[in-house]
Amino acid sequence: MGPEYIFDHLSAIPFTLGLSLSVYYANVGAISGTEIPGSNLGLTDKLNYSLQADSKGILFGPRLMYTAYRFQPYVLADVGYAWNTLRSFSESTPVGSSAAPSNPYNDHTESGFVYGFGAGIQYPLAVKQKSTLLFRFEYQYLNLGNGELGAAANQTTDERFASKNTYTNIVDVGLSYQF
């Protein structure tokens, strides 16, 4: 949620269009799993891995509000730019595995396009001339784009540990200011 400019009185029906700008930080947290590495020696035992992920970004988009009542439902769509960081990669050998953990991948930030859409309800708390303080409750799906770790030490290929199509679901409760 962030500042929003309102285009009111667009038609005789009680709809208002807002254009908003917002920034976000999403701590995706720990990601872990199991992989079966391939090697020239035919080694196929399992390895456990873990890493940390977060995303930062800026979003811009329209919000269409139905303003006939004090409780005002709305829909929204956002587009913007994200910086996704994968870091602190580590591998460990499960009990009974003969696989050797690789050198850890380096931390890396991947940037790119982000988009989201959602719906919510707002309630005006204070109205002064052309500005309004609102209480909002909303749900938003946010596609954060891709993330990728950097190369491992002594790595001879372009292969990287990557996250494709990273997304999150957000339930947001807060205050917004329209002007």
C-alpha cells in the first residue's frame, strides 16, 4: 500500500479509478529440498540443500473502486520491477549417501518484471477536501519473477541453481492515503 491518485467522477455510476505506487519487501525465507546430482563418475546419491530468498520491488497500477457505500470493494492490478536475491546456499549429505557436497553457489540478485492482481475492501476514516485516509483489507497474488544463485567456486559450466516463477500470496491490512 502506498500513495494513490484518484480520478473521481469518471461517469455517472459510482466507480472511482485510482493509480497507486507501492514498494514491497518479501522475505521468502528458507528454501530446502533434495537433489540427485549427475556426474561423470555416475554418482547419483541424494544431497540435501538449503538457501535463503527475498524479493524487493516497486509496483505501479490501477485500482477500480465501487464507491456507492461506506464499505467500498475494489479490484487492483500492478506491474513493476523486482530484485530477487538467493543467498546462503549449502548442501549436506544424508545418512548413507556417498555423494559429496559441491562447492556452494555464490549469492546473486536477479532483476526483472513483476506483476500482481487482487481484490479488497476499504473504509474511509477521514475525508478532507480532496484527500482521504482509508482503512484497507486486501488480498493480492504477486508474481515475483525469477531468481538465480551465482556460480560456484571452480565451476566450469553455466548451470546455476534457479527459482523460476517465484510468487507469493499477500493478505494486507493497513492505512492508505488518497489525494
